[in-house]
Amino acid sequence: MNLPPGDYRFFYLADTGRLLSVEKLALDREKHATLDLLNALAQANQFDLEAIVVNRLGELSKTQVSSFKRLMLRRLAESLNPGFSCYHISPRACGKN
């Protein structure tokens, strides 16, 4: 049996595992629309989709840890020297790309 990629519901006999029928689910369009929206929102908010998985585990991604360290370094430097410009570290540390 050759099935094109997509979401399916399979009906089978519990005792034997014999396949009785296959029903293609109409969720593909909805799923793609949801993923497209998620990608657009992530891009607009400069958020890394891979970080979501790590965040759901209660942790920060490596990129988030690096950003947090730069922010804390900048805040520390500013607190020690109020006239300090974060450009002394790097424009990236100031949140500039």
C-alpha cells in the first residue's frame, strides 16, 4: 500500500492487527497553516523555534543563555560605571545586530 505523506487514521483488528481501512485526515492544511503562522510570529519576534522545545523543559537554549550572559555583563558594567557605554563591549551586547 502506497500512501502519500499526510495524517491518517488506521482501522485494524485488535486481535490480529490486520488492517481494515485507512482514512486520510484533513488536518494537513490546518497543520501547515498553524506552522506557517508560528514561523511568521517567531520571525517577527526574533524567536528561535528550536528554543521552544528546550523552554518547555524549563531550561534556556544555548542562544538564550548567551543572550542572557551578554545582557548581565552589560548591566554589570553599567552599574559599576553609569557612564559606561555598552559599545565598549560590542554593539551586539547592546542588543544591536
